[in-house]
Amino acid sequence: MAAKEEWSISDFEIGKFIGEGKFGKVYLAREKQSGYVVALKVIFKAKLEKYRSHAHLRREIEIQHGLNHPNVLRLFAWFHDETRVFLVLEYAARGELYKLLKSLHHFSEKRAATYVSSLAGALAYCHEKHVIHRDIKPENLLLDIEGRLKIADFGWAVQSNAKRHTMCGTIDYLAPEMVEKKEHDHAVDNWTLGILCYEFLYGVPPFEAEDEYGTFRRIMKVDLKFPSSPAVSVEAKDLICKLLVKDSSKRLSLQKILKHPWIVTHADPSGSCCD
Ligand code: ATP
Ligand code: MG
């Protein structure tokens, strides 16, 4: 798809409806000139007004547009008309990782390591650009036609060098410093990588409890337990233990995750995984 100053809806043929989020709908679309297939996210301005989310969307657009990495969903362009904002996104044909996890119950070590490695690479890239995602969870991870992982949804991301104070995200994936509303930095994404690694291998996040307060207490205690089934290798557990560390400065760095024996042995270097 060529770079172009002024896009409009007439540049696209609209295909099937893919899904719906809080602010709008997503359709498969084809750019008429190049034939390039994309996902077109249509957001209604009226909804943005209702939730006062203009600034939020602008931030999502600015952040995602500046990123270009094989494991970060591309935002190619955006435009708007009287009533709608359109985001021209890379199409992730295999949809949500979450759905795959639910249908397989838990992933093989090869698949889990491949996704953790892709995530670590993408986050290292984002952190270099001073972008902290803060809302990494299976629902925000999509898969392309080849099964490669793509981080989507930069709605909660921040671009900053400074430490942050705000509370955001879903509690199960939150680092202790975030649930306590303390200062936090890029190391919150490393914690979340540990949570995801656990969830990929066991099918459930590690600190699940009856209610939010129960989860909060388990996170604060780092009450980490490894069930006996499914069987998971010692190396995988070692990586999880080195990420779910309360002191954020002691968590394994993204570079070291990529060199961890479990990743080196199991991750598929192509990033696309079909067991
Ligand atoms: P939220 O409004 O909280 O972001 P959401 O992530 O479900 O919720 P959308 O991002 O609008 O909402 O996405 C709606 C649906 O379309 C989801 O099922 C999502 O998986 C799918 N989808 C979104 N973007 C793409 C894409 N680029 N390629 C393929 N499917 C997509
Ligand atoms: Mg979304």
C-alpha cells in the first residue's frame, strides 16, 4: 500500500465484518489500487464524545503509527469523515490468541516459548522507543496468517521516560507496583510476560482468586504455585520465577529472556508456530 496524505473510505472495498469493540467495528477491507488486504477499524465519533476518549484515541494512533516491528500490529494510516474515524490496520487473519488458548486449553512448550520470545522481542523494541504497553493480555494479542504473534491495542500504552503513577489494565496481569498504585516503569511489562508465560503453559493466570481482592493479595505476596498437571519443564518454571519478582529492578531483562535456556531450546526462530 502506497503512502498517501489523504485517504478516504472510497479508497477501500469493504469486506466481511470481523468484530466489534467498545468504540466501533472492524471490517476486512481491500485497498482498491494495490489490492492490499487490511483490517479497517471504524470508530464512531459520537461514542468517543460520550466517553471523552478523543485524547486516548489520539495517543493510541500516535504510538502505534510510530512502531514498525514484525510482532507489533501495524497501523498503516488513518482518516476521518463527519461521523467516523478510520484506522487502517494490518490484518491478523488468525484472530485472537485468547481464543486459541481457550480451544487448546494450554500451549505446548514450543508454542509458549515462541510466543514469549516474540513478545520479548516486540517489547524490547517498544521500550527502546520509550513505549510501555501496560495492557499486555491474551485478548490484546492477535495472530497473523502464518501464526505469528502481533501486539495490538495501544489504548493504554504510554510514551514517556518518566515513571508513571496511574492505575490501568486488568488486575490478573498487573505487577505489584501497579496494583499498589506506586510508581512504575517499563519493568511492568516484564512482570506481565511472566504472567503470560504461566498462562500459556497452564491455561490460567497464576494469581486467580475468588474476587479482585483475593488476586490483589496473591500478587502482593507473589503467591506462585505450579500445579502438577500439565507437566511443565524446570527451565520454563525457572524463567517464570525470574520474571515474577516483586522488586521490579530484579526482574530478568528482555535481552536475558531472549537468551534464557528455555527460550533458546524451544522457541521457533521463525516466530510462526504450528505444533
Ligand atoms: P476494545 O474496544 O476494548 O479495544 P476489542 O479489542 O474487542 O475491545 P476491537 O479492537 O475494536 O475491540 O476489535 C474488535 C474485534 O475485531 C476483536 O474480536 C478483534 O480480535 C478483531 N480485530 C481487531 N483488529 C483486528 C485486526 N487488525 N485483524 C484481525 N482482527 C482484528
Ligand atoms: Mg481492542
